[in-house]
Amino acid sequence: MSDQPDTQPSGPLAGVKIADFTAVYSGPLAAAILGDQGAEVIKVEPAQGDLMRRGVPRHKDMNAPFLTLNRNKKSLCLDLRSEAGVRIARQLVQESDVLMENFRPGVMDRLGLGYEALKESHPKLVYVSINGVGATGPYANRRVYDAVIQAISGFAALKPDQPPELVNNLVCDKITSLTAAQAVAAALFQAERSGRGQRVELSMLDAALFFLWSDTMANFTFLDEDAERVPYGDLSLFIRQTKDGWVAQMPVQKAEIEGAFRALKLDHLIGDSRFLTMADRLANRALLKQITDEAYAAFTTDEICARLEENDVPFSRVNLRDEVPDDPQVAAMDALWTLQHPSAGKIRQPRPPARFSQTPSNLHTHTARLGEHNAEVLQQLGYSAAQIGQLRADKIIYSELDQAADN
């Protein structure tokens, strides 16, 4: 990967234009995924900018979370409290294939930018609303962030028989982002086939429940009283401490379980009736964990990794965060790209994860300063240089770069 972004998008969504009114996390990351896949994304922000512009860690005038959440986007800074600002926003939407927003229900309607106000003049518009818990119900008017959804959905109770604990990651935001990006692509496909767009509503709670249901919430699928219930799984069983570190191993199939016993020099447990089937292992999981914990502790990490690989057991040494960039598999995949950002300096980011053979995703636009593309976007909408200057003077548009030049 070159130190500089490509100048033109090459992904499968090249030619699609997205008006991105989202802020903070779930919406911006979804729009960044679509930008990675070639869409032209115009990020619309107020004068104070997206809250995430004030995130940490910082270097020079950028911060790390914002760089990733808003890459491959152009920034248009508008005062949406003004008639002129809303007029520009409506013009932008008319030129766009997709509008994305993640305000609380009703905010876009009050701004005159709700779906009902736009669909007649733009029947092909895909209008995507992301929110916390939907528009109805006792929690609908609450402020909602990731921790709240973790608490409602069951994420905070993933560890059986232990006190609730939040996943140490904004996992519900990210699940929502992935779901939203897929939903946009599906709605665009339908719009191309039918000539008509639609409104797509997505809540973080829906995305989290769907994500959890097939495993964590499996006991709540069958409603008949005589339906089977099984002990809750505990993935911590798959992390084991060695003499000098940690490994993750996940033997599931019979050959893998027997391979793990051989790797640990526990060949005598192969065929042991206490550990023969999944039901047997669940019933005796405390004993199995005690025996295998002691066996793992007898090896160094390098030793047990070699033995697990020799016996074809799914495994990896556990990387601490600062070890991840140097993992040989990460390096072999070229999974992390290094770029020169015009204001943040040298940065490292993950490549777009979906690899398209004919229309490869790329990084084509640096993460923008606030209002960096005001003039470019407005010129595309038909505004003259004089009109743009007047909008700037009237504080309808704002740019960090303009402010720096004035100073």
C-alpha cells in the first residue's frame, strides 16, 4: 500500500453518493465501510463538529478513533439551525443515493429533513435511520450509548455465574455499524432494480439481540416447557496459561480434541468416558479444566504452540495489544496499511476487510478536517465562489482551515 491514498475510489460502490448526517460511532463507522467500498461519502457536521473529533489519543490536530471512523469521507460543515443550512442539506440529499442519520427519533423531522419531507421529491432515496432502541417503548426517549445496549441485550451478562461485566469494547456500536452497512447495500440493490428507495430503520438493540441469539441466548429459543436447556457456555475455557504466556485453543471436533490431548501428553484421556462426548465434557468441565490447566502450565508458549500445530488443533498464542501489529500473520496479509496524513502525520489503519477481485476497496480520501470540503461540495451543488464566500461570512458554513487562515 502506498503512503498516499488513491485519488479515485475503485470499490463496488463507486458512483454511489451518501449524505452522512451520523455522529459519534455506529453511524460513522457504517458510512466509513461504505466509503471503503467506493461510495462518495459527504459527512455533514455542525460548527462544533462530531463529538468524536475531541477523542483521544491525539496527535497534532487529529485523534485516532476519528481517523478510522471517518476515513474516505468529505466534510461539509453546516448550520442546520438556519434556513440556508437546511436548504443546502436538502440540495445535497437530492444529489445523493443514500441519507444516513443516527439522531434520536424526531430530530430530522424537526429539521425538515425527515423521510416524509424528502421522499416525494426523491423517490429513489435510501433513507437510513440508526438509533438506540427504536422509536417506541419506554426507553425510546433516553440517551443511549453502547453500555446501555450491552446492559439491555445481555452482553453484560456473558460470563455465567459471575457478576455482570461490560465487554471492554464498543461492541454493540460496531455490530450496528456492520448491520447498517449491509442494510444500505441491500436497499441500494432494491432501489436499482425497482427505481424506488425506502426507509431503513435499525436499532442498536435489534442488532445486538440478533448477534447474541444463536449462542448466548439459545436457551430462550424453544418455548415449550419440556424443551432442552443446556449449561451456559464459557469461552474462558479456551484461554490457557503457559509457563511464560497464554494461548487460545478451541478443539471442537473429535479429531481436534484428541489432538489436544496428544499435544498436552494426555493421551490416556482419549476415549475416557468422562470426556468422550460434548455432553460428557460439559458435565465434567471443572475436572477437565483442572487437568488441562496443569498440563498447559508445564509447557512454554513456544513449546505448546508447536505441539498444537503438529496435532492440527485450532490455536494461537495470545497477543497483547502492542504485539498485534507485529504478528507474522497480520504482516503476511498486509492487513495494516501505513499512510501519510496531511495534518496527523504518519498513521496506521486496518485495510478494508472485504477483498473484491474486480472492484477492490481502497483508501481514496484522507480523514477530513472539519469543513475541509465545503467549497468543493457547494461548487458541485452549483454555488459560485461569491455565494460560498457569503455563506462563510454569514456563518452558514464553517471550516477549521478557514479559521486557521484567518488567524
